[in-house]
Amino acid sequence: MNKQEFLREVAGKAGLTIKDAAAFNEAYVATVKKALKKGDKIVLVGFGTYASRKRAARTAINPRTKKPVKVAACVVPSLKFGKAFKEDIA
């Protein structure tokens, strides 16, 4: 499912126009990005939890050259789905 198909589906289920669904989607994504950038956690009961996780610096292997490469520490976004959501799609 691509973004346009997703917006059509959301608009149909929520009784919105595609334009309104697109506006909601943009606001949702911007809000999640802002919260994760600040280090906040977003808990959506029945869906999952968005969080920022810190990854330590490490040494990896370049698969092409087989030489070690240093990978810097960074912060990555994560989404852990809730138990009810996992059970609904299983």
C-alpha cells in the first residue's frame, strides 16, 4: 500500500476528504518526529509505543571489502507494537 492508497483508505473509514486525511497524516508524522527528536516517548494504547533509542558506537564489517568500519553512535527511532495489535494481525 502506498501513501495515496493509505490516504484513500483512511479518508473512507473516517468520513473525511482525501485532503483532510493528508493534512492529518502530515500533522501526525510531524508530531511524532518532534516528540522523538526531544527524546519523548509516545504511547498509543492498542497500537504501540514510539521511542528514540541510542545506539552505541561499534565496529562493523564492510561486506564488499571485508574490512572493519567504525560506525558512530547515533539515535534511531523505534516502534514497538502492543500485544493487542500483534494479536489482531496474527
